Amino acid sequence: PYYIDLNQNLYLQAYLHSSDPNLIVFVDTCVASPNPHDFNTLAYDIIRNGCVRDSSYAMYYSPYSHFARFKFNAFEFISHHTLVYLQCELVVCRLGDYSSRCYQGCITRSKRDASS
């Protein structure tokens, strides 16, 4: 566990252990939950499908493509849960492959037409 105060910034870094310098790491989704085994029922999206959902979220520059650095503001679930668990999904792509998920950024689902 990592203990911080409410409204304190939480800084995170993901690192890809690889000797291949042509790989890049992209933070696709980060979800917080008071339950470490359920990130669906009572969950809070910090970032989802590359789209920032929390205004305190910020990405930080790294001179190394195999690092992903970001921060968000610590919060408490409806003042009833003092522990918050974080689950993040990261994507690894080839550096310079602009058709890969890493370079697409925020992906919003397109709405389907309800007509026949």
C-alpha cells in the first residue's frame, strides 16, 4: 500500500523492461475502485480508452519511450471507503507505427444507428 492524504497528487510511472529501444508505452485505461477484485460495480475512470475522465489527470514527458509518467489527485469514494485500488491497462507499440493504438489517443465509441 501507498499512503497519501486526500487531495494530494499521486505520481505514477510505468516502465517497460525491454532492451528494444523501438517500443513505446501508452496508458490506455486507469480505473480506481474501493474493491481490489471488482473494477466495474463501484469504479471511477481516471482515463478510459485514452480519454481523460478526471480533470486532475496529467501526463508527464519522459525522454524515454518505454516510460509512461502521469499523476492524478487522490480522492475517497463517497467518504465511505478510505482505501482506493488502481488498475491500469497499458499498451506497448512499435515506436513510429502511427497506425498503432499508441498513436491514436482518445478513442470514443461511435454511436450506432437505431434504424433498420
